[in-house]
Amino acid sequence: MSARRVAAVLAATFVLGVVTPARADPPARPRLLLATRDPFSGLPALKARYASGARPSDDLPGWALSYLVSGDESFARRAVEQLRTTHLPTKGGSNLYVPYLNWSLAFDWLYGFRGFDAALKDRVAGELVDGAQRMLALQSLANPDQASYHNHTVRELALAVFALAAVDGHPSVEARAAPMREKTARALDNILETTDLVNPEGGYHESMDYMRITWAPLALMAELRRTTTGDDPARRFGVFRSMGPTYLYKVLPDGSTARDDDNEFPHLDAVDGVVLGYAVHRFKDPFAAWFLQKSGWVPAPSRIPVLEFLWQDDTVAPRDPASTTAAELPREKRFPGIDHVVLRDGWGPDATWIEFSCGPYFAKHDHLDTNQFQIYHRGNLALDTGADYTETESPHYLGYYRRTVAHNTMLVYQPGETFFWGENKWTAVNDGGQRMDSSRFWNSVRSLQDWRHTRDLWDRGHVEAFDPVPGRYTYVRGDGTGAYHPSKVDRFIRDLAWLPHARVLFVLDRVRSTDPSYRKAWLLHGVSEPKVEGGTAARAIGQGGTAYGEARVVTFEDGQGRLRVHSVLPLERDVITRGGPGWEFWTPGDQYGGTWGSGQNWPLDPAEGGPLPEDPYLKKMWLTFWGDDMQKLSPSNRRSVVPGSWRVEVSPKAAARDDVFLSVLEIGDRGAAPFRIDPIAEGKGLAGAVVAGEAAVLLATGPTPIAEGEATLPDTPSAFLLLTGLVPRATYDVQLTSAFAPGVPVWRLEAQANDAGVLETPWNGKDGRLRIRKVGTATRSQP
């Protein structure tokens, strides 16, 4: 246990008084989410808000709060009558935390009302404690030191935390509640500690959909701890101050949310209203206020309506992020822990949004998508494909949606590789992708100690370099080697170089397989059928595929956006387009050890639900997942999901252990004139392209940072030269020789690479042979 956590537990134990089963002096009330004197939600400020015309919600906690701030006992009588004539639900899942929270607030806020008689208090307190006891008996909370940072666990814990805080000191239940209260404090401490591993600066590991339903109760528990104990988790854990900023980067220009992982509803909903309201209330976030009040993307009312009054702050003026400069609001953001990187060129409806993912596997709802990227510009141009799983696990989910083949990353196909579901209860098909060979892939990291003990399983990838230079470029390097089984992959490094002014993204992949016969396939998924330029004549290859040898450009379009993919490496390549009806979700291998091509299409589960499939294999899958008593498929929640229909696969023609892939992605508007992009493919240790009027970009293609390299540059005008993959902080001699005077430099520079191994210099587009050579050893970076 860390020193921070020991101190927190001791503080919570002391303040909450859990050493003895009952308190001599019950705590002063009201205290849940407000206090007589509080800088954020003090009663004087709430009374002034009420006097100005604002009103709490028309529901149980809203009536209780209206009584507190107005003194009007008719509100209290109405709330007490509801408590008297209804009961808390006892059947259901983790979503029960909301009614228990509402009753907990009402119990606390009405405690001093003379009409809230002792017998009713005892009955309500008993129901609250019974609910907390049921939650703490669940496997997810049985050991508080293993309580995972997972959407179900956090909601289950919130139910118990609020119920036990509400009844604190109440004589009829305190002896039973006190030990449970200490247990919930330990569980919350464990989850808070885990946030520092997973997302200390925001983002989330289970998707934006699960983020909101986790962060809403997490924020509420933090505020509850602050108002009841004085211990403020938001001052110690970065996840809380990062909640609002996460929306800035993870919400796309059309108001939808990032599609990474199990995002079954990629739009903002009423639960996001809770999280954004917290960011306004606690951190005075003007951009969160804009999302709530001006964007038109967040429905009203909030999932917990009383918070709209409790957390309202009219002094926070909404600010449209589209009105900011890059100096005010960076267009690039790395989320440590989950290691997602978001690249934008603005926040208006015509802005470009790119996400790159190369982090550990932290929870069940993660996908096997290390080193994947997604692109949005006036349409979905490169997307995470597949769609919502009707019952969590489904044939489509297991055979395609969560698998590597559904994402914009790399396949390395090893015949006979084994993938399985759950505790090896079902052999999954071979997609050629990232490993799925442990039951822990249906679980979540449970603590920092658990992480250390199982790191070889979870730690699948990490961002090695993140080098943003606003308005010029951003360079990112991700190492995804650990995501693949070591029996087939020795190396998978992906480099991205982003030119925001031109909206051009360079993607370089260096892949080494253990056997040259293992087929490698670079994937990019889109919505509509792509158009292919250059190369040999089209050749149908079956399974929805058409091959074009040495094709130069593949174009995807969606909405008003267009993506032109310029293939530079490998020089000798097969470019395959695949998709269309019956082949949208094709996986290359089967579950019996077959070769590439032995697989099948895994169609979406029916959105409306319905009977189990007649196919005996698919039916057996469903029954294995959910039990022999399963009778039908439930309706799906996948409304508004864009599942994709087509993809492009790039594979080397010749078998080799080492392969380099380089694609230059030109992002723009449908119908716009294309950029002039001149590829540079046959250098010595360097490859890239010149984007006319913008930059000459050269990336090192070897397995280690380059010491010497050469490339021939065209006479294409550009503003700067960008070299990546150099030895960090080393000094390089860079010179250009002309074809008219071989060996005689016509331009020369000696400069140092930065900490990311990047060197940038002004460049006017001279043609000739560019040579680089390391001439000085790396020096320490300056603080």
C-alpha cells in the first residue's frame, strides 16, 4: 500500500469515526454534497441562488433541497410522503446507484425536519444499509483492496458509499453500517490510486460511453468525501481536473464521441451532463459550460437533475473552443496511462480530428487495437469498425468487433495461432491480430499491485515519443510489439508525422515477424467503397476482395470529407480493397488452425433482437456465452453507430521477416483539388515524401535510430525539412549535393536532434541527394 493511500485511509478512518461501531455525537447535517459553509456548495450561496429565481428539480431530492434553501415545509412534507409510500428497489444492477443516491440525499437533507418521524427514519435507514450490504457482498467489492476502476464496480460502490454516509451516526443502523463504511473507504481509495495509473490526465480505458457512467459516480463520491470529511480527492488525483478537458479532445467536430473500444452509443447523453456539470462546479471550466449550454449536443435534463441546481455556477461564462488560439488551447493532447494521442486543427464543424492509441490493456471493454489511428474530417474517413454487441459477447463481437482486424493497425498472420474467450471456454477465430490468450482479457486491472504482478499481460504498448510543435508538426512514435504473441512478432513500431496546415499524416510502420512466411497486412477501414489509382489491373481474389498490384493512391469518401492514401512502401505490394454486402466484417482465419482465407464474415447482430440463429455453430456460441436458458437476442443499442463497410489491405509481395510500410494520408474535402505529394521511396535508411508548399518529410526506416542515411529529393517547393528517427539529442551533419556537381555540397547544416529524435529546419525545396550523418554524441536535454 502506498504512503499516500495509508494516509488517506487513516484520515478517512479518523474523520468517519469507524474505529467504534457508534458515534457519541452524530455528525452535523446536512452534509451530503453541501454544507453550512462550503466554498462550492454552501447553504448561503444556494439560498441566494434560490432567491434569484433558480429552482431545484421537481423530484425527491429536489423537494428536499427546496425545503433546505427556502424553509417552505410543503416541499419537505411532499418528500417525506414519497419516502413513506414507496420503497427502494432491491432487484437490478449497478444503475440502482441513482435511486439510492436520491434517497440518501433526501434522508440527509430532511433529517432535521420535524415531520420526518423516527420510525420512518429507521425504516429508510434500514433500506439504505440493506442496499449497501448487497453491493458489498458482490464479488467486485468483496475485497476492497481489489475494487477495480471499472464502470460496474464504481457504480456499485457509489450506491454503498452514499447510503452509508447518509445514515452515519443514525442509532438504529450505525453498528451495522460502521464496518461497511470503513470497507467502502478502502475500496474508493484503491480506485482513486488506480486512476493515477490509468488516466492521470484524463481520457478513459473503456470508451467514452463507459467513461461517463464511471466518472459521474466517481465525481459524486469525491464531492461526498470532501463535504463529509474535508478530504478532497480532486486536489490529489488528476483525473478530476481532467474530466472537462477530456471532452475537448475526445468529442469529434460533429458532436459524436471517439469510437475507441466498446462505445455502443457514440453521442453525448444525460450522464455527460453530470460530468460536465461537475467540471463547471468544481473547476469553473468555461469549455464544459459551452458543452452544456451552447453546443446543442448534451440533452437536458441531467441524469441526476438536482445537480443542475446544486452545481450551477452562472459566473462561469461558456466559451466556444473554436474561438481559441493554439496558444490558449493546444491542438494536440497526449493522455498518459492509456496513452492515447489526439491531434486536431481546430474545433469548428470543418475541423480535422485524429486519434492514435498505443497503451496498455486495462479493462474488459478495451479492444485489441494497439497502434491504431482514426480520422474524422467532415465525415468518418478512417474508423474503428463493427458495432454494438447485443448481449456484450456475441459472434460479431468475438469474431470481429473487439479484434485487431476491425481496426486501423497491423495483422501478422500465423496459421494455428490460438485465441480464446473467457476461461478458455470457446476457441475464437484467428484474425491474424493481437493476442487474446488469457481470461484476464475479460477482466480489469484491480490495483497497482495487481498491475505489477500481471504487467506482462496488460502492458501491450506505449507511446515512446510525443513531440508537438504548434502550427508546424506533431511527431508520435508508438511501440506495439507487446500486443502480439512473441511467437510471431519481434517488432511493431509505428511513427506518425502530422502536418496540420496541410492536413497530411505520415504513417510509417516497421514490422519484424519471427517467420518470413507470416503474412503482414496494413489495414485502413472506411465507410464507402474506395477508389484506386495506378498499379496493375484489378483482379478479383474472392471473399469480397479485389487486388491491385503497386496501386499508388486509394481514396475513401464519407459525408463531405475525403481521404487519399498514398502508398509509398513497400515498393512491391498488393493493395487489396475488401468489403461490400456480405464481406463488411470478414476475418481472414478460422478457429481450426487454417491458413489466411479460411475465415468468414461476422455480420452484425440484428439491431431489433429476435430469435437465436438457426446455424448450430452460432447458436452454440450464444448459449456458451449466456447459458442454455437463453431464449432470444435482446434489442441492440447501436443507434447512431457507423459500422464501416470497406477496408484496404496493403501487403508486401515478397515474404520477409522485416518489412517497412509507409503511407501518406491526405485529408481534405470531397471535390477539392488534391495536393501535390511527391514520394521518396528508395533512399538509404530514409523514406518519406514532399508535400508541395509545406514540408519535405523523411522518416528513418531502420529498427534503431539512424546514424547515417541518404535520400534523393525532388525539386518541389516546400517550407521546411523534417527528419525523424534520429538519435535523440545527437548532432548531425546534413548536406545536399547536386546532380550537376556530385559530392560537392550545395547546402549544409550541422544541428542537434531534439529529445524525440526529430530535426526540423527551413527548406526551400532544392533537388539533389540529401545525406545525414551523426557527428556528435547525444547530450543531456536541458531542463
